[in-house]
Amino acid sequence: MTSVAPAKKLVIIGSGIIGLCSAFHLLRQDWEITIVSSDPADDTTACGSAGAIAIAQVFPASEPGLGLKVPRWLLDPLGPLSIRPGHMPKLMGWLVKFLAAGTSARVEASTRALASLMAPARNHHFELIKEINAQHLLRQNGNLWLYHSERSRNKDAKQWAMRKQLGIKFSAVNKEQILEREPALGPGAHCGYFIPDWCHYIDPQALLANLADYLRNAGVTFVQDTVGGFEFVDERPVAALGENGSKFKFDACLVAAGAHSARLSAQLGDSFPLESERGYNTMLPSTGLDIKTYLTFEEHFVLTPMARGLRIGGAAEFAGLDAPPNYARSKALLKLARRYLPDLNDEGGTQWMGHRPSTPDSLPVISRSTEFSNIYYGFGHGHIGLTLGPTTGRLLSQLIGEDTPDIPLSPFGIDRYS
Ligand SMILES: Cc1cc2nc3c(=O)[nH]c(=O)nc-3n(C[C@H](O)[C@H](O)[C@H](O)COP(=O)(O)OP(=O)(O)OC[C@H]3O[C@@H](n4cnc5c(N)ncnc54)[C@H](O)[C@@H]3O)c2cc1C
């Protein structure tokens, strides 16, 4: 009689898009998978996101000359950036690294690394939604990227030239062409670009819920608990410890806890500078406007036409993980949207805040631990975690399964700031 060895146990900490997509790819390997998460999958960051498969977002946030723009942004109540003064002492170390990542050479290297992840991202989404039967949630209507004037468009000329070099498709549009696509837009939108391959989800929460259901049906166990630490045997981590005394034994563990991940990685010997870059949205159920295209505005906010209304999203607020939301940020976004959509009806709007897990160089961590061969990390996807979820999940499954990753992972190591 042959005896079958029991499947090895894999614990994934976090049921966000990164944890779920990793589990999705790891189903092809022989693991007994448990996902331990403080929040249910349909209440994680991607659910409140702008829903974009943001294929043209290949630039890190830090760039040459940013230091000069920041004071102006901080003083403008409608500006894209805010920092709570009380958080400044904690933020300083991250900020120094962030500004250091903005040299021309480092921006070029980070852009190429991000572009390597971005290139297959759209196809990875197509594969995922086909398998989980969620094609109805995706719209392939492109993105109109809008500017007030030729002058402001020209300020971004370098980035558009780089996009062209990287093979990202787009075409210039004038006012008439913009209005032809989106007649509801007012006089604010003067010119821009249309990016045809950009897609968006009309209900990101339903995507996460569908994916979690698919995983559950495939045998993945979900447990709602917060991991506070790890158990070590012979100086090797063997279990994640829940706050209420539960113990989740593992042969291998993937930390995919979004903006909370660095609290856990530090306990495993890997310190990493990770910040919560808080973003806001307002969901408007009945705007009275018929908008079909995802819209990006030069003031750093976006509009997504979704199944349950129009979502206005954006803002970058540094206030840490625990401070209460400041919904004045959502109101500021609404005010900006009115510049372009003067007839916008905002009755019944609901506001939301979420934590983007942000690294100083805007590159995610897709990595094995420096200390332990059974610990892996998938976090730090900042503004593009929904976009890169399926790609990161695939890469992590290759790393965990000891296959050669499709994309070189050296730029995404946990050790790059040690
Ligand atoms: C306003 C806004 C708009 C955005 N728009 C887009 C967009 O259009 N396109 C795009 O690609 N990206 C977008 N993003 C970014 C994207 O949403 C994130 O990068 C992504 O959702 C992060 O996913 P994650 O799985 O890493 O983390 P999360 O979704 O935050 O999930 C982390 C998980 O870890 C769990 N957790 C945390 N700590 C613990 C612990 N100690 N123990 C157990 N569980 C724990 C949490 O409960 C949660 O389940 C947007 C973000 C914001 C805020």
C-alpha cells in the first residue's frame, strides 16, 4: 500500500488582492492553504479603489524636482497631498528615502522595473476573470487623460515620450474629440490623451468577493483573525499567532498584509520602510450623467463609471495607520470634479478611505525573506495593487514553488533598504 504524504501547510496573511491572487496561482501546487485576515476579502483596499487596470502607471511617485512642488501642494486645500503634522516625526525616515529615490537614474531604473510588471498585467487579469467567471465586471473602454491647456500637457511631455518608448499605446485628443467621447465633460477639459488598453472594473468589491468564493470552493480555508506575531522552533518560524490565542501552523508563510506588512516582516528579521498613503473616494449613486470612460485629471484625481454610480478617487494623505479618516479630502475631490462636470448631482454620496501600502521607490516587495527560507513577502504595491495583483500572485507562486519567475525579481527584494 502506498501512503500519500499530507499536503504542506501554507498560511497567507491578508485577504486583499495580493493575498487572494497568490492563493489563486498557488492552487496549482500541492499546498493546504489557509488565509488569515483581519478583514474579509470584500472589505479590503482594492474594494474602494478606482478599479483601474492602470497599464500606463509606470512612473514612481518620487521624481526630480518634486521637492519644489511639495510645499505648494501642501498649502493648497484642493492639492493632491497632505501630511498630518503629528505623523511627521514617524514619516521623516521614509520621506528621506522617498526623496532620494527621485534622482533621474533611480527613476529610470524604477520605471523599467514597474514596466516589466505592467507589461503582462492586463492579460493576467483576463486569465483570472475568465477562470473565476467574472468577465462581466470588466470594461475595456480606455482612459481619457485630461489637461486644462497645452501648456500643462507639455509639462508631462517627458513621461508620455517614455510611455511611447515602452510600447504603451495612446493617441493625442483635442477638445472636440474629448467631447465626442464624453459629452458630459464641461469646458475644463482642453486636451489630453486616450489610452485604449486601459480597463476598469465596474465593481471591484464584487471581483474580490467572486475570487474569494472561487478559492473557498477550491478548498482554501479563510479565517478572520489578526496575526500579532510568530512562533519559532529551533529559531525557525513555524506558526502565525492570532490575537485571540489561535495558532496557524505552517510549512511556509506569505505576508500579504498590505500597509500593515512591515509590522509583521520586522518580527521576522526584515525591516522595511513602508508607509500608509491614505487615499479617499466618494461614490455618487445618481449623478445624472452618462460617463463611460475612465477619466484621469491633471490635478491627480480620477473618475470611474461603476455599476453603482460614479466614483471620484484620489488624494495622498500621510497620517499613519491608526488616525481617523479626514473626509475633507473626499470633499476636496468632489470640488475638483465640479470644475469638469458642473452639472454633477452629488446627492446620496458616500465617502471612503483606504491605505495604499507605499514604498519609497514605488516598487512592490515580491521576495523571499532574507532570514528564513519558508517566509515570503508580497506587499507595497502603492497605487497599482489592483492592477498588479494577478501578476504578483503568479510571481510569488513561482518563487514559492521554486520555479524561475517570469520576470527578474531583483528590483523587488525585501533587502533593498537594509
Ligand atoms: C483611493 C484608492 C484608489 C486606488 N485605485 C487603484 C486603481 O485604480 N488601480 C490599482 O491598481 N490600484 C489602486 N489602488 C491601490 C490598491 O487598492 C492597493 O495597492 C491594493 O488594494 C493593496 O492590496 P493588498 O492586498 O496589498 O493590501 P490590502 O487590500 O490592504 O489587504 C491587506 C490584508 O491584510 C489584512 N491584514 C493586515 N494586517 C493583518 C494582520 N496583522 N493579521 C491578519 N491580517 C492582516 C487586512 O485585513 C487585509 O485583508 C487604490 C488605492 C486607494 C486607496
